[in-house]
Amino acid sequence: MLAFMSPAIVGFVVFFGYPLIATGYFSLTRYDLINAPEWIGFDNYVRMFTSEPLVKVAAWNTLWLVIVLTVARVTFALGVASVIARLKSGVGIIRTLCYLPSLAPPVAATLVFSFLLNPEFGPVNAFLKFVGIESPLWFSDPEWAKPALTLLVLWGSGELMIIILAALLDVPQEQYEAAELDGAGPVRKFWHITLPTISPVLMFGVVNSIIFALQFFTQAVVAGSVASGSADVAGSTKILGFPQNSTLTYPMWLYTQGFRYFNMGYAAAMAVLLFVVSFVFTAILVRQMRRASHVEEGS
């Protein structure tokens, strides 16, 4: 038995256990990837919470994304899935079309959105001007940069939509028929039957979206680089968080500290904090799913 489990055990130790322990150790040191680590205790954590202004900006931007992206992503996926579940014809084609954007690589999808939302010649702003609406600057405006990233994420939320759609189609039709006999309308059926039945899936979508937002990196980097005009042919950029650090997320600042400023010890401390927060939300997910399963078994 141990021989069959050994590949999984080795993989866990090499790709998760050792990196986690090493990150925890380096977070307590001053390490620049060249010289030997110098033990400094909890100085990196003290610096993070007291004397690092940009980490607070990055944490706030990430918190904004966690709240807005989670609510918008789950609500949007639930809305699209509800519409598809009620279609009578062409379900397969529409379902495929809604799912395809989630297969697009993040860099390519962000480049397309940067073109669509271009303030000068983008088709979205051209349409808004045509109908008499003042067009925003999107990725070039600190107030609109994060909402533009939210639209990008919603466009690619087809995977979550498919999961919720499967849960909707699994709701027993007998419950809807019984509710109709009692005079329940669409709103009451949705509130008292649909939502309680698919609540475990919605909880999964919420925590999945939170973890996704906590790790938000690629789209913000590409969008800020394109909007600032700082990206070169190799895809690198000297400007992160454009405009005015409005798209500077926590993982972006972690990457900057570790691989641009070579403060690997400080970056490791940021990674440990990110891991702890993600672990907390994962624990909440497991607890809620277990509670939901116990409720279903008891009923």
C-alpha cells in the first residue's frame, strides 16, 4: 500500500511540504537570493504591518477585488446559468458560447479587453459616445481600472457558470410542482427551493472566487502595462499598478519585492500571510460543505 502511495507522498513533500517550510523559514530572514539568509526574526512581519505603505495599498486593492469580484462573479454566473436552465432550444450552443471565454489565456483575454476598452479608439467607448453616454478611461483611470478588471473576470467566468448550471438542473422538479400547487410564484420558488438546494455549490463558488481574487496577478499586470504603454516585446514592464497604484494587487507587490528588489525574505513573509488567509477561507469552505451535507442527510 505504501508503495502505491509513495508517488503522491513524494509529490506532496517535494512540491508542497518543503516549499511551505522553506517559505516559513525565509520569512524570518533577510535574504537576497545571493548571500546566505540572515536571521532577523519577525522583523519582516513588523515591517509589513507598520512601515510599508504600498503593501497597505496592495492589500486594499486586493480586498476590493475580493468583495466585488466574489459578489459579481457568483451573481453573474448564477444569473447566466438560470437563463440557460430555462431555455427550450439551442441550449448546447449557448452553453458552449458562454463557457468558451473561460478557456482563453489570461494574457490574451486581457489584451483583447485592453483594445475593446481603449479610451481613444476602442469600440466600447465608440458605442457609448454614439448613444450619448460619457465614456470612461477604463484602465487609464484609477476609479475605473478595477471595475474594468471586474468586467474582464466576469467575461471569463464560464467555468463557474457550468458548475452552477449543473446544480440548477439537479434540483428535483417535484419540489417546483408542489410549490406551484401551493400557489408559489417564480420568486418564491427561486428563494425557497432553488437557493437552499444549490447553497453548497454557491458556497463553493464564493470561496473559490475569494481565493481567485486573493491570487489576482496576471490580468492586473497586463492591463496596467498596456494602459501605461510600458510593456516591451518581451512582455515585461517597469510600471506596476498603473494608474496610480489602482491595480497594484497583493501578489503583484509580493512578486516585486521578491524578484525585482530581491527582498526574498520579505516576499516570503507576504507569501506566508497570503497562505494563511487562503487557508482560512478554504477551512470555511470545507466546514460549510460538511454542514450542508449533514443537513441533507438529516432531511
